[in-house]
Amino acid sequence: MIDSYGETTGPRVSLVIPARDEAPNLPWVLRRVPDIVDEIVLVDGRSTDGTVEVACAVRPDIRVVHQEGRGKGDALRLGFEAARGERIVMIDADGSMSPTEIPRFIDLLDRGYDVVKGSRFADGGCSTDITILRRAGNLALLGLFNRLYASGFSDLCYGYIAFDRSHLSRLDMSCPGFEVEAQLLISAIRARLRVTEVGSCESPRLCGDSNLRTFRDGSRVLRTVVGSHDRGLSGLAVQRLRSALWGRPAHVPGRIEPARPVPIAPAPVVPVPVVAAPVIPAPAGVWSERSPGLSELPQPT
Ligand SMILES: Nc1nc2c(ncn2[C@@H]2O[C@H](COP(=O)(O)OP(=O)(O)OP(=O)(O)O)[C@@H](O)[C@H]2O)c(=O)[nH]1
Ligand SMILES: [Mg+2]
């Protein structure tokens, strides 16, 4: 890419699209990608319906990543690693999300947010696809998520998300399946990234069968949301239970790990202090602790 000063720069916005047997839907999606997107990365999940051929015919400049493993989370992780843009946007390939909304996500990143997530239930959002069962499941998981992570989101299981590439190493995407969106958000909150929502409209997939199984994938999201909880007494209880059951605490975010879990030794349990230290209120917006400067330390006589 050549910038306005005639210098060669890398792509600014990368669009990552996981696709498994989405050949009939991809032309609709790819033809609506706005010019603001500099590169498209398609992660093909061993499709057998000509997905890659169709994508290359519609967008000869598309970059294709071939996925060896399985699952949307696994595909996204590969796509993010391959993406070269400063800004990364993820979108589904089935025509349920319109790429024409991408500029709204990028605009919020430009305004200083680190992660922008689409919400079907925020202002300007809608869904003509969600069933009563999925809406109830999403609402229940969202309520739990907001409570455990002290957040105030209006949607959880929706995969239209944009973020700044510089935060990639802090976003945890080690889960292989549809629970990856919840996992990404949990790690963003833990890393104290500025996350915001933007209204987004979801339509029914254009053609083909859903890869999502409501109960199987819903329970995986539930396990991710509860299993990653590590704050307060309930968090301590969850992590102790995890250690007792599987011999390891929740995945520690901060890096992208291989899809296959690496066995790690259980972390030592830090004892909770019996007597709480007196809390000294700090003025708002100022760190409550401060180390003395060298000049303030007692000087040797
Ligand atoms: N590469 C790859 N993509 C996948 C895999 N599983 C799902 N996807 C893609 O992930 C996106 C979301 O999957 P969907 O099947 O649409 O799931 P959903 O949006 O929850 O359900 P519906 O829209 O109701 O079908 C689609 O673009 C799929 O093609 C996979 O194992 N590998
Ligand atoms: Mg879909």
C-alpha cells in the first residue's frame, strides 16, 4: 500500500472471515466489503463446497489461510496471526453480518477505544435471526457475565468485533469453539482495555446449515464464563474447584496459546489474609500507593 506521502505502508485494516462451507454466501459478503478494508483474510475450515474457489473468484486479492484444526475460535486465532493490519475486524461468512457496518467500528477505534464489539441489542442494533431459545440463552449468559466481570454489556454471543492489533497479545483466544467471543471479552476486561459496543444488525444466514449447536455451544460459553472467574470469594472457590478437578487454574490470558492445552502445574494457592488491612481512601483518579523517592528516604548519618 502507498500512503499519501508516497511511502510504502502495511495494510491499515484487516478483515478476518472464518468460513466453513460458505460458498453460496461469500459473494454477498465480499462484494459489500468497504474500501476502508485493506486486506481480507479468509480462514477456511476444510470446506468441501468450493468456498476457497468462490472467494478467490470474487476477490482475487483475498489471502486464504487453511485451517488444520476445527472450530470458529481456532479459525479466528489463525486469522488474527496472519492479519497484518493495525486494526483487525472479525465477521461471519454466512451473510448474517453486513460488512457495510465496518466503518462504524473503525471510527470508534479511531476515537480511542481498544475493542469495539457489535451488539444486536444496543441502540441501532437489531436481529431478525435470533430465536426465542437463543435469545433467552444469550440473556442468561450475558447476565452472569456482567455480574462476574462487573461489566454492562447488552450482548454476548455475537461475533462482530474489531480491535487494535497492538492488543492482540493480551486477547486470549485459546478456546477452539464459539465460546471464543466470551473469552476474548474476558481477557480484554482483565487487561483493562477500553471496550465499547456499537449497534449492529444481524440477519438470518443466507444459505446452508448453522455450525452452532445451541445447547452444546451454550454450555461451552457457560463453562468459559464461570471457569475464568477468579475475583472475590466466589472466584477463589471456582479456581480451587478447577484445580481440584483438572489440576490447573483458569487459563491465564496475555498471550495466544496453541489450540492444544499445554499441561501446567497448579499454581500455589495464595492464602487470604485473616485481618484486613485498614483502607486509606485515595483521592479519585490518583494511585493509592506511592513509593518514597530517594530524597525522602532516611539518609545515613
Ligand atoms: N474456518 C472455520 N469457520 C467456521 C467453523 N465453524 C464455524 N465457522 C464459521 O464461523 C461463522 C459463524 O458460524 P455459524 O454457523 O454461522 O454460527 P452462528 O452464526 O452462531 O449460527 P447461524 O448464523 O444461526 O448459522 C461462519 O462464518 C462459519 O462459516 C470452523 O470450524 N472453521
Ligand atoms: Mg451465522
